[in-house]
Amino acid sequence: MPYDLAHDCRKIGTSRALTRVGIVVQRLTIGQFSDSAVLHAVRHLQLDQREGLELVATRVPSSPGQFTALRDGEIDIAITSPDNVLLYATTDQQPLGERLDVRMLRSIDRGLGLALFSRPEFSSVTDLRGTNIGVDVVRSGFALLLFRMLERGGVSRDQATFVELGATPKRLVAMEENQASATILNAESRVAAQESGMREWLTSADISDNYLGTVLAVGAGFDPDLAQTFVAIWTAATEWLIDSPEDEVCSVLAAANEHLGTPGYVALLRDPRFGLLLDPAVHAADLHELCRIRQESDAYAPSLGAVAALAHS
């Protein structure tokens, strides 16, 4: 069974107080594209239980699907690209057709190895001309980064056909099944692509020295005290993943998901170019870098004021 199906949890819930053995528990549903090592660390360390939280993780099919679920209260927290927040929070010129009142709680990582991968039969990036290349949606931040990678490799946007295939694990499956010649992958999908013989050509580090890959995002009405608590346990779990012995981290992650419990994946989490961020701040400079990539791709970019409103230390 493909990875994205084998590990796809469709249980959707909304945040509400539950009673368990006399303890009030706050349930939070978290929408993610790829499986989160930090969430597994939170559970292993029982940080959620100590704070009276029940965390329910669910896979989202695409960026529009994730932000629809966030808008409609089907998820409480999104693990997403900050570029998505820049788009959905500042303009109605996006798939949902309305501006959303959303904000970023915390930086998570520098992209976990975002890279352009192709099927093994391609011997250069230029060989991808005239082929079908997979994206989430063509206006997403990852797609814009992919366009820049392709241009760096000698393929302009009009020299390929871009097929919207949804979230990262789905794009890997599509490439394995020869429905796409190439795509952009990260996290466990990157490790799986390397292990299956896919060819890696360029990474986010070839385009930007400070690419911010993932953040926690919530609706503006999210309780500020709960937000502070959630950020604190996320930071504690991040510290554990970075500082604990590799074999211990591999063992814990493997028990939760065999695709995460490998030395290669743990090394990715700790890679200073791509890995987890101890600093929870969402820096304006990082958001401006995403705007630069948008501008270079002739895509919409929010104003300086809009960026400043979303950044925080």
C-alpha cells in the first residue's frame, strides 16, 4: 500500500473539552501534509498529556483543502508552508476566493530537504522539457520554488506541463507510477525517493540561503493561552529531537512510523540547511525571502505592511 494511504488518518475533529477520568482534556485536530516527527516526539514525551491536550493528526489532500478545513473549523492547527499563509491571509486571488483571518504561531523547519526529484531515466534537468511535472497546485509556494529550480536547471515554465497532484506523498506515488516525470519533495518523501532511486537535482538551498519551509498556522480566534502552551510543547519536542542520541530518536520515530525512524531522516531533521528550528520566531526577513521568490516567478506577493503584520518574534 502506498505510504500516503497506509498512514492517512481521515478522522476529522474540532477542538472541544472532553472529560477523561476527571481530567479536562482539550482536543486539537492538526492538519498536515506529511507525518510530523515533532508530533510523535510530543506524544513520546507525553507533553500533550501533561498539558491536558489530546492531539489528533489528519492528512490534508492539498493546500486549498487544508485552508478550507482551517476556515471551516475542521482542523484547529495547520502544519503548512508560510507561503500558504502569505497567500491565503493577504489576498482573495487564490483557490478559496476569499481572504482568511489566519496567523502563524511558530516556525518549524527550513523545508526538510525540499528538492527537485526526477524519475531515474532522466539524465539532466533539461531532459524534463516537454514532460508532465507534478505540483500541489500551480500557485502554491512549493510550486513557485520548483519553477525557480527548473529555471536554474535550464527549463522554463513554458517548456513543461504542470499537473496538480496534491500533497507531497501523493506526488511521490504519482512519480513512482510514471504519472509525472518530476516533482518537488521533502521530509520522509525525500528519503523514500532517494531510497527508490529517484534522481535529486537541486534543493531549496540552491535558491535561497534562508528558505522557511514550514510553520504552525491557526485562525485568528485561536485561544492565545492555548497557543502559548502549544508552542512551548512544540519547542520542547524539537529540542529533544535535535539533542537526544540518534539511536533513541530513530527508535521512537520508527515505532510511530517506519519511514521516519531512519538515520537519514534524523540527519535531515538536524541539518542546519533544511532542518528543525529551535527559534520559534517567524522573522520578517524569512517572509520577505518568500516574497522575493514569488516576485521572481511573476506571482502575487503581499505588501511590506502585510508581511510585517504576519511576522512576529
